[in-house]
Amino acid sequence: MTKSEGKSKRVVLWVVGIIAGVLLLALVVINVYVRVAYHTYYSEAQREFNIPGIHDGFVCQDLDYYDEGSCWFFSGYDVSGGPSYIYRRDADGTVARLLVMLPDGSIYDDHGSAITTNSQYAFLASEDGYFVLSASDLASASAGSAVQTISAVDLDITPAFMNIENDTLYAGTFHLIPSYPAPAEHHLIAPDGSENAGVILAYPADANGAFGYATQAVYVYSIPDAVQGMAELPDGNIMLSSSYGLTSSHLRTYDVHDAQQGAAFLVDGREVPLYFLDSTNLVADLVAPPMSEGIESHDGRIWISEESAGNKYLFGKLFGAGSVYSIPAQQP
């Protein structure tokens, strides 16, 4: 090696060292900022486990705990436009990636915005409503295998989130201008004077209904913009997760017993009672890191999945957003 070559090598190593130092410093600064900015959230939250698939192109949208199988299901989509897998995490931490086969024989590649289960079935969101699968099949399928859907159920909306709570199937919409406009009839003035444009439709258990639930909604909640998930708390109140892009997420709890009733709402071809969730019955608002989306009530806590650590966005990998966190179900 000549003197000039040795000098060039030292310069390269020096530059690499400087770059590595800057990146490390940036990582430390980001983590400090996030922990300070969301101090209240992290003081209540505990890390549970890694979100599966986020380093393989999976963009997580929702999570659900299946009691009978003692396992977690995760729905979402593939960043490259491939199949939208369901990931299962078993009680021992084993992860399985599963294909979903649709009634027409094609592979599910939708947004995967929501997944929820009861003792028999899993309901996976679609553009027109949801697909129905055997929950036990999902819980027992071997990694890499395909699970066949049983049927498809059409709704009046495209669900951005769904959850089964106390024998009621809830399906809700996401509204945000300009990319996600709601129909004109969903734009309502809430009792506090704000405009709500999202809705949650409630389908109670019905032995004669489609897969155990009424075929028509029996009441509707009018909700604010940018809602990504919902969960019912032990006292019957409802928590909504709201987020979009790099802005802070909000985990807002509403006292549904104090929700004011509005004029009848037309859904599924008939008028049903309408109730508003707004600041008049807001009882808690926990500010959370960006892209905190799917939420699930389980074991006395609210479990939260985040989207930002997927390969589509990446920035969440810098501050630990690739994990499921849980917070106490009862918010102060």
C-alpha cells in the first residue's frame, strides 16, 4: 500500500466514523424527543412483544385477541402490493404467516384495515364489508398455508375498523379531507358545534342473522375524523384511536352513557337511532406516538399496534414503534 493509498483509507474510515457518529446521535435525539413528547403515554404503557412481519413488507393495520385459541391475529397489507397476509402470534411467541383465499379462488390483497373474532368466526375487512373465516382454522393453520374464507358480507360502508364487543359487531369509517372523503349524509354537526363525518354502525348478536349478527345496523355513533380503531372498556365506555401521518395519535375515551341523541340516521335502508361522540362526553384523551392505530381490549388492558415501523414508513423503527404496547383499560 502506498502512502497516498494509506492516507485515502484513513480519510474514508474517518468519514465513515463521522457518519456513524451522526446517525447514532440522531437516533439518541429521536428517542429522547419521543420519550419526552409522549411522556404520559410511555409512563402508562408497557411493551408486550414485537409486531410480526414489519421487516418483511407487512404494514400492520389492526390486531385482535382470539380467546379460544389463546393467540393474536394481525391484519394489514403488503408494501409492494402482494398478498395481504394474516399473521398469528401464539401464546409461546411462535409466529405464523397465513394466506387468505377468497370465495372466488383469488388471494386476499385488500387493505386489511380490520380483523375481529368471536368464538366461531373471524371477520376481515374488505372494500364492501367483510370476509368471514373460521377462527379455529386461522388458529390451527400451519405457517405458510392458506385459509379459505367462508363467505362475504356486504355493508353500507367500507370499514376502516371493526370490533366485536359484548355481542355487538361494530364497523366504522375513516374520514379525512382530501384523500378520504365521507358521503355527504355522514357530515353531521355534533352537540358541541364541531363537524363529525365518521360513523360507527352497530350490529347486535342475532341467531338468525349472517354468522350470528343482525343484517341491519340497529344504531349509529357519529364520530370525529381520522378514527382508526375502537375498543370497549370494562365500564362500557368506548375508546377511539385517531391518527394519520406524522401527527400525534389520540386515544380518546367517550362516556357512551352520556352520548346525546340526534335525529334518526338512515342506514341499511331504514332509520335508526343516532348518538354523538364529541367533547361533551369526552372523558380522557391520551396523546400517543404517530400511527397508533389498531386497539384491542384484553385482560384488563388496551393493546395497541403501530404502523410507523413497517418498511413503508421506517421512522418508527428508530424509537421502538415496532412493538405492541398496552395501557390500563381504565383511563384517569
